[in-house]
Amino acid sequence: MKLFPFGHATHPRWEMGAGLALAQLRAQMALPDYASTPSLGLLYITDHYADQAQDILDHLMAELPGVADWAGTVGVGICTNNAEYIDEPALAVMLCDLPPDQYRVFSGVAPLGLGFEAQTALVHADARTPDLDELIAEMAARTSSGRLFGGLASSRGDVLQFAVAGNGTLPGHGRAGGVFQGGLSGVAFGEEVTLVSRVTQGCQPVTRQMQVTEAEGNLILGLDQEPALDRLLHDLSISLERPQEAMAALRSTLVGLSLPGGAAVGRTGSFGDEVRVRHIIGLDPGRRGVAVAEQVEAGMPMAFCQRNVRAARADLVRICAEIREALEPEEMSAPLAASLALPEVLSAPHPQRRILGAVYVSCTGRGGPHFGGPSAELQVIRHALGDVPLVGFFAAGEIAGQQLYGYTGVLTVFTADAQ
């Protein structure tokens, strides 16, 4: 497989934006290291283009007749390598060079068939879908890895998704034309498609791991057999007798929760993928409890954490480093070693780097402002991984593993075998 062509643009007129993106795609498809006949397109648009979604899809399908399958969604912002487009009309396209028998496009009205053995899946979903958590878990259970990646569409207007199979639309869509609303959609991938995916919670633990020893609903009453509120005040070195100082610390403090039997804090001192980070929503001085935005039960491991620019950058760098480590073999060829040694300015996409393309789904509450400047979040990824093909969107909730997250980033790369 070769590098995935990708293009992106912003323009008040969608026709101009699509034309600019197509020019980038065609220029890359003419290069020897890029795929010349990709068959799967991933399309992300900002909500400024939502009313023209069908026109955009029809235009791209007509201009790229060799791309038989399409998937994607809308976001209040989209992202690509080194840049994010938020609150402006924009689109991003990546054309994936994958064996046709190793992926299937699916949707709620045309679900994944029993004849395809999925290893994992890229999932786009509508937050208004009933029993969404259960549907995500059910979809994950249909994959051999038990893990998904993706996110919930975000929009100030129409919430829509793209799903097109080789015949132009998925069976059962009727006149939908590949653009529809509601449910889940995306692409399931077979075992020959190699992927590496990581989750960044954007925060760092500020206390050791503890265990919930008493809870009632969303109220944590006991931590390691101590009153939860007393444990919180002690670990943060604050007092309710100094309310202004205490409230300032509490506003930036959250909790990281894992299921009973799991681990909240890993060996590296960071949260793992299984941890859900939730806000503290209140204190109960009478019962010495801490209320959080999640149902809690005794036996759950947890740690208090903070989310800020420094923590967000550090955790994003961590997952990028984990991905790079996963892609570097114990013994590497001379070309691969030379490619990995290149400085950032020269680390352009190259097959030896083994990243064919990437999809990044980040929360609408993250983005440049959360990282200290415009496009700063994407620049961290580029600095760590190099100038690899990447597209994605800012979601109303992020999907990773079998769970729905908030305030997270999910980075997934398509990889090639080591040479």
C-alpha cells in the first residue's frame, strides 16, 4: 500500500473549496509514493457546508469516479495535518488505498453484514440516537478486537453523515444519496488493515490511584475507607474555610474513573484508554461526599486530575510517542532508520515512515484555544509524527474502544509493514 492522498481547503463557496482540495488530491496521486487508484474516501465538512452536503458528495464522486466508497460526517470544526478549521466553511478529504475486500461501509439503515469479519471500525454517530452507549458497545462486540474509534457528529444545524458503497448508495438508503441523519455509520476494517490507535484524555493525574469504597448514585462517599471530601481537600491542599482559594482549585480538578478490576493510573503515571474523565459537579459537606458527572459504584479505581494547556500537550505528546514506538521495529532497515532520523522540516510523508494516513477525532472543547493557540493541537501531532496525511473533525463526543468519551482526542494511524 502507498501513502493516502489528502486535500483540504476553506472557502465561502463550496465549489471553490472542493476544487482546491481536488487539485491537492490529483497532484499527490501523480506522485510515485502516493496511491494512484484509491477506492475509499473519507470526507469531513464543517457545518457551514451542511446545507450543501449532498452537492459536495455528488461533485466529489463525479470528479473521482475511481473512488467507489465514501464515509464521513460534519463537525463544527475539522482538522488536517498541521491545521484546524473552526467556525469557517471548510472540507477535508483523504483517499485510502486499501484492498476492497478488507473494508465495508455501513450505516444504521444498512448495517454491517454477517459475511464480513471486522477487526475494528471507524464510527460516526448522531448524539440524538437513543441508547447510543449500548449501540456503541454492541458494535464493538461485533469486531474481533472489541475496539472502535471515531466520534459524534457536531453541528449548529443539520447533523449528518456520509455513507456510500460501490453502487453509489448503500442498499436500504432509498433516495438518501449517501447523506443521511441519525444512528451510526462508518467503515469496518478487516484483519489485513493494520491500525494503531491511542486516546488522550488531555489531563494528568494529580493524586495517586484510590479505590471508591462507598458510593451512592453519582456521589462518591468513601475513598480508600476515608470520607471522599476529606481525601479531596487533603490531596489538593485546600480548605473550605478559604472558599475562594478552594473553588479556584476545584474548578480545574476532575476525576478519572475506571471499571472495577481495572486501573485508573498506568505505569507511566498517565490515564489509560479505559479511564473516563468526569467533572466534579458538587460537594456534600454533611455526608463528606464528592458528586461527579457519572454513576459511581464501590470498587472503581479513580484519581483526581487536572486539565490545562501543559497537561493537554504532555498527554498528546505521550500518545504520539506510543504510536511511534509501536511502529519502530526492533531491527530496522537502513532506509527506515534514515527516514526516522530526518529533522522535522524534512520529515515529509514517506513509505519508510510506515504511516500511510491518520484520522484524528478531537472534542469541540479542545482545539487551538485549549492548547494555547490556533492549530496548536495539530501542530503537536505533526511535530511528533511528521507531515503525514491526516484528516478528522471536532466531535460532540469521542468513541474509543467500547466507550463514549468527552474532552478527549482519538488518534488512529493506518500503517504499512516494516521494510
